[in-house]
Amino acid sequence: MDSNEAAQCPFIADIVRRHFEVEVKHLESGDYVLSPLGNMQGAIGIERKETSDFVRSIMDGRLFSQLRKLCDTYHYPVLLLEGSTSNIFYSPAALNMYVNLTLSWRKLRVAYSRDIKTTAAFIQQCAVYSGPTGREPPPAVDKSQDPEEVRVNMLCAVKGISRRTSRNIWEKMGSWSRIIEAGKEDFMQVEGVGEKLASRLERVFRTSRSQT
């Protein structure tokens, strides 16, 4: 958590600290960084802006540089807008920028919270996705032309399978036919797959076999 943000919003740090380890320090980009065990791979970077500050940052030119740096620094960059949406929707410049960010910035996620309490809840839920097991947030599935990405995304359709786990399954099994024929014990040999997930995978592919 950025030190300036911690000074302005100690409430959020107090809420998140109940379930996660929180480190306060100066951040070059963003207000919050969520990462498993300090590993920056797959890190979520969150820039929190009250909607009134969102409008001001457009007018003074801060917004573009802040968001470019956010996108360059983190795997999952998030702009979290907090407060009344009237500040955005009644300002033509702010509304135009909001639409631009939502539709044109492919990597950036734009999220909204009503107040500081819902902001804390949002950040805490993001932390659940990224820690402490290190699983990545659910992938945004693109219609990729890369065969490797297509294979990874196929397994991500099963509840509980992250992109990392999907890759581990493919590396272990090697082919689609072996995955379909695999049993619970086979899946449990894959890194990141526990007994519960192995049972789910077995059920999914047992159904697939019975329908072929």
C-alpha cells in the first residue's frame, strides 16, 4: 500500500490487515499492489480515485501518465473509481474519458465503488484472488489464434482452474486424450491440483467420455 494512500485512508489498511499482510511504502505507480507472497508475477495494481479527483486529473493532465505507468508496471492494472457517478456523467470531458478508458484501453480494468467501505471490500476480494496460494485472477478469455493459449483457456472453463494450473496440467498430461482419460489420482499428481479439484476434473471428463 502506498504510504500517502495509507495516511489518507487508514480505514482500508485496517480492514485488509485483518486477513492479509499489509506493507506500507512508497509506490512508483498505483495505490495498492496485491501479489502472492511478494511475487510480482501476476500482480494486481490498483489506482484508487475519487470521482471528483478523476475529473480534476483529466483537466490537469495527470491521468494519462498515471494510467500508462500503471499498465506498464502491473500484470493486472485496475482503475478504481470511488464516489458519486454524477461527477463523471454530468461532465462531458469526464464522460468521454470514462468511455475511452472502458473501450479503448484493452489492458486496463475500470471498476467502481460507492464509498470507502465498498472500496475496502473490493480490494480485499482482489487480495483473495491473488494470495496466499498465488493463484492468478480468472483470465479474461480472448479469442486467441495461438494454439497454446487456446489450450490453456479451454481448461480455465473448469471452476477452480487458473491459467497457471491449466499450464501445469498440459505439461503433465501432454495431450487432450490423456486429460480426458485421466482419473482423480492422475490429476492429483499435477502441481496446484488438490483432492477436491482433482475430483471435479474427473467428473467433468467422465461426463465428456460418456457423451462420446
